[in-house]
Amino acid sequence: MMSGMHMSRVVLLGMKYNKCYVLKMMFGNAYVKVKRITSALLINGFALDEIRQTMTANDDVWEAYIKEHPDALTYRDKILDDYCDLCLIYDNESQNSRSSYFKFST
């Protein structure tokens, strides 16, 4: 059975979805999140702060990136507590340790 929160979202939308569809949407959203964060971290100037679990960069790097990718604004001050776990699910399967996903850190 769906949790109350997810069920209320479905009811509020006025639509009825089966559980598989809701899970597909959730997994799809998580996949997009991982790909967006990973692509930003590959750019020179970005790093993943292991302690605060946030993306870090100088203001000018952020401004330039947000100009090209307006959706990235949501990640500027967001805690990415699930990023490493999501990388284990969605990212390169040849990586075999959780710490390997902190390769972007300074």
C-alpha cells in the first residue's frame, strides 16, 4: 500500500495511478537528480563536501553554471544526503565502494 504522503499527492492531482507507476516516477526523478549532480561535479570548480553533503564551488562558478542550467539553482544550498546511495543504484556499476563516489571532493 502507498504511504499517506504519496497517496495524497496522487489524490491531490485528481488522478489515480497504480503503485508501479508511482514507483517508476520516483525512480525516474532520482535518476535525473543523480545525473544532474554528477554532470555538475565533473565541471572544474565544483566539489562534493563530504561532511556537509553539499555541492561546493565559488560564486562565479555557480553563477555561470546556473546561467546555463537554471534548474541547478535547487542544488546550490541543498543537502545531498542521498546522493552516494543513489549513485550506487544509478551510476557506473563498475564502481564498487561508496567512498569512490567522493572522488570529486577536494
